[in-house]
Amino acid sequence: MKRFPHITVSFGYKLMISYFLLVMIPVVSIGYYAYTTSVQYVKEQTIQNATGTLKQVRDNILEKMKVVERVDKQVYLDQSLQQVLIKRVEPYDSYQITSNNVVPRLEAALNLTSNQIALDLFLHNDTLPEIFFGNTEQDPLSKGKKYELFHFERIEGLDWTRMFSALKTDSLWEQVDTDAKFGNVSLLRKMMDFHTVSPIGFMRITVKMDDLFENLNYGNSNTGVPSYFAVTDERNTLIYQSIQNPLPHDWTTQPERYLQIREPLEGLNWEVMALVPLHELEKGVNKVRNVTLLVCLLSLTIFLALGAFISAYFTKHIRKIVQSLQSFQEGNFSKRIRFTGTDEFARIAGAFNEMAENIEALIQEVYVSNLRKKEAELEALQAQIKPHFLYNTLSSISRLGRLGEVDKLHRMVSGLATFYRLTLNQGRPIIPIREEIRQVQSYIDIQKIKHVDRLDVSYDIHFSVLEYDTVKLIFQPFVENALEHAMFEERLHIRIVAYLEEGNIVFKVIDNGIGMSPETILKIFADKDQSIGYGIRNVNDRIKLQFGESFGITLHSGLGIGTTVRIVLPVYREEYRQPYDT
């Protein structure tokens, strides 16, 4: 039988071929995965941005509506005004009663909002004089804020009056009379006598739609792609659109070209709509595809060039190593492994056998390295301890010992031990929420001993959050901040809250201290080099580093009112949680 000649393939070629296959497959796989996931992410992120912006616009509109509704409630719930409006008076008394009792209350109601509004009362009591300005065919808001008083008979036969009278609801947002003509919308209210439950008349508050929907003009800058915002009714009829970015002409004739997102407006039969052109999404997808392809080609080129260099480099040096190891074979060292083959690895095998004698030295070296690592971790743990807090607490313990306050001394020492045991946490940055709450409770127990009756703390912890984990030392910096900066002369109350909200965990630290100005809050988050707000920024940065930029801290405060710290974390549980001491 004919034998084929034995073909010897050098180590360099074997290494290059293996390297090429090992690089080619992952680069192509990762590139394809990166492309598909990036495309999906671009689409989802665009939709998420548009949805979030739309909800923000809707909330701003609802907030403006609530301002107008406050004016409505101010007049509707004023029982003194109600009694004046239903009381029938003699003609010579009507002007004085209206001037002294009706006009001041209407003017006060108008001052509740900075927007231009028109407040009209239509009363069944025809003994009160009418008060009106201008022509009824003019825009009621053409001269700014105003109030008017009419007899009900002026509107009794109008369509919108009959429509509203037939409804069971007491209040309604609707475009009536000349509202559509002048770009207005009105809040209608049936006024009743609370004692006899009989009708007094109607109240109508008119406001400009430009004022109510002005936020539509700023929504496009937050979506990431060119978008359109508008308000439509239940029949998809356009009510209002952004002045700066009006809707395209084909949005109703070719709806398949756009992604429509809608949010209803409570109190109105209208919806806020965001229109996202699908071709803008495709631009982002094409950009991702081109970038992914370019990165894959560039990576493959670099890896192949690097592979050729590494193959030549290692082949050259392995030959030198083999030549050096041949001298060891003449010594007292015996081979421990057998390697069959004709390439360079057959000779390297002898050198590997002789390396066995160095295992003990390598183990010793690894041991020393691990020991140094443990020492570094201990130093990091010690750096977490706040020396000034430990110093102040030990000073308080010493003072209690001198005064013979044994019970307080025992409680402070016990609280200090619990605080530092939970703070050190065996070097782990993630702890269960129940342990975080215990840690802040131990801190507060120490502070209560120090501040006696000046500190009052309450807890509102929802049981469902206790099964999850959090970054440690979240509450304590804010409680400490409240004690150092919020406490003035009166008793300080701190409320600690934890609950689940829309798939996230929300913590709150609320105090009734002196509060902060908006400028101070801006400085805390704007300038990372200043000392003010260091603890707040530290907690915020640790949360974002651990869980992402969408989580963190927001501050709400007012001078003389107090401060609310809102901390949002994801629902998270450490996969390999170690048991904690109890």
C-alpha cells in the first residue's frame, strides 16, 4: 500500500489558521447581534422618548387646567359669596352689595392665576346688577383678565346652555359660544345653593388655548427625532397643534407613514397626540447598520493584522525557548509528560515538566498577592468609617459615663456597634433593604440620645420592599444632613418612607427643617468640586454607577417648609446573596 508523505505544518501556520477561525466567528456573530439589538434599541428608545415627552406635555397641560379649576373652586365653594348671589335685594341696595361683597371676591379669584382668563357668572337672581365690558362678539380675553356678571336670561336659549343643562355633570371643559372662533376654551360650572340644593346659575371661565397648550411648542426638542405634537378630539379632529412645528398635510391621508402615540386629557374629550415619522426611525436604523458594518470590518482587519504579528512573534520566540530548554535535558530533571507530534510543542513539553518544581514558589507568590489584596480591602473598609462621627459619638459616650447615665451609655454603645457592623458589611456594597433600614435606625437611635427631645422620627416602610437589595449607606447621609443643616430652634421631625412604584423602589427622607433655596439645590448637583452637597452627590453617583443613569436622587425643598429627598432604585436582588447576621 502506497503511503502518502507526512506533511509537517509549522506551529506558526497552525496558530494563524486557528486564530483566524476564532476571530472570524465571534466578530461576525457579535456584529450581527450588535446590529439587531441596536436597531431594536433605537426604535424602542425613540418611542420611549416620544411617550415620555408626551406624558410630560400632558401633565403640564393638566397642571394648567388645575390652576383654572382652582379659580373655579374659589368662587364655587365660597358660601359667603353664595349667600350674596341668591339673596334678593332692593334696587337701591344692589349696587352697594355687589361692590362690597361680590366684586372683591371675583377679583381675588382672578388673582389666583397669572394667565389671562375671563370669569363670567350667569345668575337667576335678577335683583343684582349686571356687570359687563365690551361687545359680546369680541374676544372676551382681548383686554386681559376680567370678570362679568349677567342675568341668566341672556343665555337661557343658547345651544350650549341647553346642552350643559341636560348633562348630569356639574362641571365641564368645552368650546362653547365664540370659543372656537377666538381660539379659546371654557370651564363650565353649575352653581348650586348648598342649603336648598337649588340652582343659582352658571359660571364660565374662559382661557386661551395658547396658554393652556403652550408646552406643545417645546416637546419636539426632547424626543431625539423630529416629531409633531397636537390636540385632537374623539373624532380625530384637530383642535390645536404646535405653532413652531405644525402637523404635516398627509398625517390623516397616509397614517401608515407615522407612529401615533396618544394620551387622554382628563376633564376634556380630547387627546394629546405625538406623531413620529417612520422614515426618521429608518434614518437611525441605517446609521446603526453602517456603523456596525464599519466597526466589524475594521475590527476584523485589525485582528487579522494583530494575529499575523502575534503568530510571527511567538513562533520566533518559541524557537528560542526550545533551543534554551534543550540544555535542561542534559541535567537531572526527568520528563513528566509525553507529547507526540513533529511541531515545536513536542520540545516545549519537556520544559513544562520541569516547571513543576516551581509550583510551590508560584503558590507562595499567589498567597502573598492575595494577602496584599485583603489588606487593601481592609484599608478600603476602614476608609468608609467617618472619623468625625466616631469621635463625636465616643465623646458623647465619655460624657454619659461621667454623668452616670448608664442606660443611655449602654444604648449608645449598642447603637454604635450595630451601626458600624452594618456599615462595614463585610466589604460588600450591596445589602438587603431591611439591613439598610436597621443601619439608619441605629444611627437615629444614637442621635436621639444626643438630641434628647429635639428629634422625632417616623417610618413608613412598605413590607414588599424588604425582600430586595440596595446600595448601602443611602439613608444615613440624608438624616445626618438634616440634623446638621435643617435643625434650627424647634423640634425636627424626620419621616423615612419606602414603597414600590411602577416597578421601581422609591425611598423618601422628609424633614420639616429650614429647607433650601432653588439656587442651593442647583449648586449641589451642578458643581462637583465644591464641598456643599458632597454626601448627596456621593449617594447619587453610587446609585447611577450601580444601576444606571435613569435612577438616582431628586430634591424638593422650600425655605421655611422643609426638604424632601426622593431616591429611585430598580427592583433588584443580589443573585448570590450571602447570609447576614441578625
